[in-house]
Amino acid sequence: MSYATREVNKVSTNMSETPSTSFSTIHRTSEGQVPSRRHLSITHPVVAKRISFYKSGDPQFGGVRVVINPRSFKTFDALLDNLSRKVPLPFGVRNISTPRGRHNITRLEELEDGESYLCSHGRKVQPVDLDRARRRPRPWLSSLAISAHASRHPTVAAAPSMPCAPRRLLVFRNGDPKTRRTVLLTRRVTQSFEAFLQHLTVVMQRPVTKLYATDGRKVPSLQAVILSSGAVVAAGKEPFKPGNYDVQKYLLPARLPGISHRVHRKGNARSENRKSVNWKISIITSDFPNAGTSSQIYIVLYGHHRSSAPIYLYGTDGVRFQDGHEDIFTITVGDIGVPFKIRIGHTNSGHAPSWHCKEIQLQNMNCGKQFYIPVQRWLARDKDDGEICREFPLLSKGQWVLPVTTYEVYVATGELWNAGTVANVYISVYGKKGDSGSRQLLRSKSSFNFLRGQTDSFLLEAVHLGNLYKIVIGHDGLGPGNGWFLDDVVVKDPTTNHEYAFFCHRWLDQGEGDGKIVREIYARDNSIFSARQKLELKSKETWAAESWKFTKGNTLQFYNRLTGGFVRLHPDGTVDAIGEKTDKYGLFDVIFNKGNICIFRSHEMRHLSLALDNGFVTGMAGRGTPTELRVIYQHSRCALLESALVPGHTLVFDRQGRRAEESAAGYADLSKEFVILVKGVFLNSAVILLATSLCQALCLQSDGTCTGAGNQSEKSYWKVHKISSGICMFESTKNTQMYLRIKDGLCDGTGTGDADCHFKIKKNLENASISLESVKSPGLFVGLQPDGKAKAVVYTKEENVCFYPQVIQFGRENPMGMSATPIQREGQIQKSENQKKMLPASEVRGPLPTSATKEILHSQTSETLLSENEWKVSVLTGDTGTQASVTLWIYGDEGVTGPISLSKDSPEQLFLPRHKAEFQVEIGSIGEIYKIRIGHDGSSRQPEWSLQRMASLHV
């Protein structure tokens, strides 16, 4: 049933004179400005444009190229949505600007072919060195320049300049190392992982459906190829088959950085690269029970020039690596230079994979030089430290070339909902003296690894790597919920007691951000810098999430957690922080906003504003400079109010709520942090976000479930239906008629607007959040599981029941044209005792058009009108009657009763011309009545109706 809304005051006499109003939604930017309308010009034909887009302030982001033509993007908003899926920004791409950020782009016609632009989620843009960003390597590019650069600069802040030649990848046939192909990882063949597999099917001349690393680990995505040491094994549906996949013989890798500072002549180096060296390897397995293994053993040799690939040690003359046996192998590798360490490990396969190695002997069969490595260690998941891969330095003149170091690795998972992962995480650490190889981060002090908001510590044993400069970290993408938000990694070198910080703060998730599950991260200067950077980033994200509160026209309250009271500005200009929530002197209007500088004027006394005058907190008339306060958000969602004129001067109060300049309290008994609260958030028909973190929100999914890991976009908008004071319903704006609910102990978004959808709003003053308690099931709240899924939980003051409302569109105190909800149609509103009053009649004349509704607003009187139970409603029809179905709503400041059908019995006899019809209705506890709404559905042959007079009288 559709209703067109009109409103008439008591003094209005002719409804036909009421002008019709056309409503349209206007979206505002974060700075309060209304953007210009966007029109797509079709006056001239538009050719395809090839444009590069980069991320504001992030030279590490290599940019995306987009072809724009009228068929690919019909509107500018469509382009923004497309870029939001490609450019990793916390709130999506909402702004495009020129490279220096001086001009914003608002129309497709303004984009020029072949140019570059910056993407940001706000109007503030941080310029980027595009030359540096364009040189950033893709995973398929050569890493030669990394090695050369790292040799000179052990700790660098960003990726160095890279050549643009595509990387070569050696592809072996599964089980047949002699059949191999070299593939160039060009853009054409790496559009997607599926396209790459199809390309390999053509190259290998056999179906390729899976890829493995040469050590048998599955390569699940295109990004994971960079963990494969430059070679992969192509397989069909069959499992991995071990073999001697000797990468060194066919594809020489880059020289490892910083091993030797000796200068070699180019001619010698070139001739050395062509050499092949035969090595005799003798491995002795310990002679105690169960020391042997059923797994596949591999070895990696490291020399001053380069390292070999993993070389599998197996034979055809019987079982290898049994208790007390010595196994001898002869292998051929390229010239690695003088060896300084080996890495030995196994694939952890077979019925008894655990292995205890006693010793290893190496002999260079070209020159006869021998090396001895006493091992005496377990390589087993269930023994010792659980490692199945170990590194050992070689002896030179009876001394270790390099010491063995146990690095401490601290991995911090982000605090976003669903940030944790169940996938297997691997890391490779790079230093001046080589790399650690790919190691699985398996054992930590935590019961479960990589949980949301958790920092896990691991021990990584390796031959000392020298000064560290980068890590490669990723996961295998296996298991449900394998996506991972990595905050940062800190590696501590106990030998030098130096900490290396690797700052990430990005998703490793094929469904989030840029879709990568492996990242190459370069070291920051020091961990202190990284911690400072994390705090600065957190403050920026907090301001982005909270800045809506300071829009001009908003009414605010400042709550001080130390005093437990609100800041008040008294008529005499004094200020304290012990006000009650309902204190009229504790309300402030935002009358000026420029960035994070605001003026807060007293809501009660319009001539006074909060000010910091020479360090004194006071009230001041006018809009002078002392009234301009800078809002500085902390990571705790509390804000400082600092003088814009004198930085460092802030609002400070003691425990008794007195201004700091009036108090003799010590620093520990002073507080300058305030929780900012906005009035009118849950007015009827408001559209809000229920934020669950700084960049996530409660979102209704397509299957009816709710998640707290949704993006802060239109999909997460909720419309507020106010039932009574402090009780609301929340309807999805994307999927109308679907309400948030708790029913039978479950929480989802499939409610129909009945009592299961009623929630009591519990406000948490300590952090400006709210919690939603079911009215029908008291004690049950809307909560979130670690993966973000909504769940009915018991209130425990934990953050999983806290939601941070953000107003997208404010509602109204006196809602007009509000659609009745299903629960109101059921009339399930409790009745209460009120005073017996009469609603003055509102007289209206004129025809009520087809499918129309009239709202009669109660005018202000000296008496307070309260509703109660039985009411008599009289309706006087004018010269034109109707047989349509007439419906009535009665609005109070605490709720609504309606729709009430007035046409249940013989509608053709009720609303006759110049006829007075009387009805008896029941009204629930809706508080003070301010409006009556009446209308019909236009269902009769003559739907027009002249409503002459209507009166409501309490029985």
C-alpha cells in the first residue's frame, strides 16, 4: 500500500493549497561540502583512455592501469567502485586527484589519456613520487637489483629501484625432472592464476591443474610463486612426486648480497658462472632406534656467489636414511663460490618422517676440499623444537665461518574482526649474508597462533644473516577463513641485540585489498620508529572514523572518565567537568569546523563558547581565536581539546572536576581526555552505521546472517525505527523489510519487524559505544565472534558487544511520513497510565487526492497531552465521500500507534458526503501526542475524499 505524505497545521484550512514536495538524497563529503552534480557528457564521441591510478601516500603500491571508455564505465561512481576493489584503502576509493593533490577529479571527462592520478578515501591527499612507485617490482620481476642494493644498505625503508625485465620461472614436469620449460612471467600470462595454469598446459603439452614448490609444498596462487625459489613443479590431478629438480643447473639465481666485499673481474665472474662443480655428500643417520626417516631429504648449499636450489637426495638402490646408515650422493651444481653454510631438511612425509642426523661431510670433487658438519639434531615436528629444516655453518681452519643464531620473531595480527587466520604461515628473512629460506611459523607461546589482536612469538634458528633488510611473509591460503590482516613483524637479533621492524598493516587475503597472500616487506630504521608510525596511523584512522561528530550543526557532550561527569559551561563563564548527562549547560553546538579545528558554542547560552584563554579554560563571547580548539584523537577513541592558537595548552580537569589551574592535584590526578558523544543519533528514520572497528561495520549478508567484518559502505547502512524511549529497531537500507533480530538464541538480519527486532540501547560512556540488548530476551545482546559473525551473547563489557554508531543521515524529532512497522500493525505496545486529556480538533477542508495521507500536527498549548487507552475519534466528511480503505496513525514522542483501520465494517456507509463517523480506538503508551495521520489507499472507484473535520476525545 503506497501513501503520499502531506502535513497540515491546526491553522491550515485547505489541503489542496499544501505544496507537494520532492525529496532527494544529497550525499556530503567528510568536510561538510556538497559535491557538484556529475553529468556524463555525450556531445562528442569518447575514445578509450588508458590511465594509471596510484594510492595516496604509498610509494610501495605499484599502481593499477585501467582502460576507460563509455562501455566499461558509464558513470564516475562506477569507476570509484571498481578502483575500490583494486586500490587498498580502509574506506574504499572516494576521491581521485591529480598527482600533487591540487585538483580533484569529479567527472570521467576530466581524466586524460596516458596520465596518472592518485586515489584516496578522503579529500586530503598525500602526494607520491610516481617515478618511484612505477619502479616498484611486481612478484614476477627480477630481484637482481635487490641484492645489489642490499649489499650497500642493509636496512632500507622501501623497495629499491628494480629492472623491468619479466622474471624467468623454471617449470618441471611432475616426477620427471628432465622435462622442463622456462616461462617468462609476463603480464599477458599472469592475468589470473587460472589463466597461468592454462598457459602452462599449452607449454608443458599436458593438463596442468596444480603447482608445487620443488620441496613438495603446494603453490595455491600466483602470489605464492615467489616462495618457490624460481621453480615450480607442474602436476595434473596426481599428487606431488619427489625428484631431483635441480634448479641451479638450468636457472642460475642472483648473487646473494654482502657475502664478500672482494671485487671480481667481469671476465672471471662470467667464466665462473659457466662452471659446474661436482660435490660428494656423505650423510650419517644416528644409530639409536627410530632415528631413520621415511621422508624425502633435501639439501641447499650456500656460497659467496650464490646458493643452490633445494636438491633432493634419493636413489634407486634401496631405502635411504635408516638407523646408523651412511648414505653417499654425488650431485652437480653451478659454481656457488666458496661455501659457508648448508641447509638440510625434509618434506615431513611418509609413515615415520622424524629424523635424527648425526653428521654431514662435503667434498668438492673438482678441487678435493672437504668440509665436516657435526649435526646431532632432530629434524622432527614432534621432537626437540619441532623444526624439520636446519642450517649449519661450515668449518674453516677449525672455526665456524658464521655463528648459528636463534632469532626471535614477533608477529602481530591486526585488531580488525576476522583478522586472524588458520592457514599455514611462512616467513623468509633476508640479510647481508644470505637468507633463512622459507620457514613455517609453527610453535609459539600461545595456544593458538595468529588470532585477532594477538602477538605471537617464534624462534627461528639460522646461520647468522648479518644486518637484516627485508622479509617475505605469506600463507598457503588453505583452510576456512584463511585471510589474514598482518599488522607488523619484529625480528630480534640476539647476537647484536638489535631489533628490525617490518611494518605491514595490510590484508593478506585473496578477497580483500589487492588480493595478495604473500608480501615482501622492507625493514624500518628501528622499532621505535615503527611504533611511532603505528600510533600515528592509528590516530589518523581514529580521526577518519570519528570526524563525522564535528560536522557543523551537531550538538555534542564531553564526558571525562576521571571525574565521571560532563563538561559544563555556566552562565558566569566558569567551566567544570562534573555535570550530569541531562544538564542543559553540558550541551555544545559545533558552529565552526575547519579540518580538526572547531568552535563549540553553548547550546543553552548562545553568546558563550568554550575557550582556552592564556591557558585558562573559560567561556568566551564571540568567535575569537581563543575559542578555536583543535581536536586530537588518541588510539583509545578519546580526544584532547587543544588550543589552536597555543599548541600544548589543553582542557585539563582534576578528579573533582575543577580546572587544572584551580587545582593543586598532581599530574596523576589530572585528565585531559574526553569521550565525545553526539545528541540525536537514534532519532526516528535516521540512517546510521554500526561500526565495529575503525574501518568495519555490522553488515547484513545475502544469506541473512550478519557480520561485523563488513565494509563501511551503503551495504552496512541501517534505518532506525524508534519504538519508544531507548528502544529501536534497525532495518537494512540495502535489503528493506529485513531487520536485525535475536530469536531463539540466534542473531541475524531476517527479522520482519516484530518484537524479536526490538532492542534496548545501552550507552557506554567510557568509549562512546552502544550495546544492543534484546527486549524480548533480556540479558542477550548482539555480539561478535572473533571471525566477525554476529551472535547472541551475554553482556560482559567486552568489546565484542560494543558498536560505534556513525550517523549518515539524521532523523527527526517529529517524524513525518514515517512508514508504520509490522510490530506497530500488530499493536504489541504496552499500555500505561497517563493523565486523561483531550486532543484539540484540527479543522481541514479540501479534497484528499488518490492514495493520499494527511498529517494533522498538534499545536503547542499550555497543557501537556498524554495518551491513554480508550479514545473516540470523529471524522466529518465534506462534499465528497469515499469508499476507499481509510487508515489512522497516532504519533507520540515515545512511540506510534497504527495503522488503525477505520474501514473494517461497511466502508461504503462510513465516509458519505457531509456525514460524521465515530470510532473507538485504543492507544498504547506513546507519550505526548503531537500528530495524527490519516489517509486512504485509493482502492475505490471514486477515491477522492473531502475531509472536513477530525476530532479525538479521550473516553
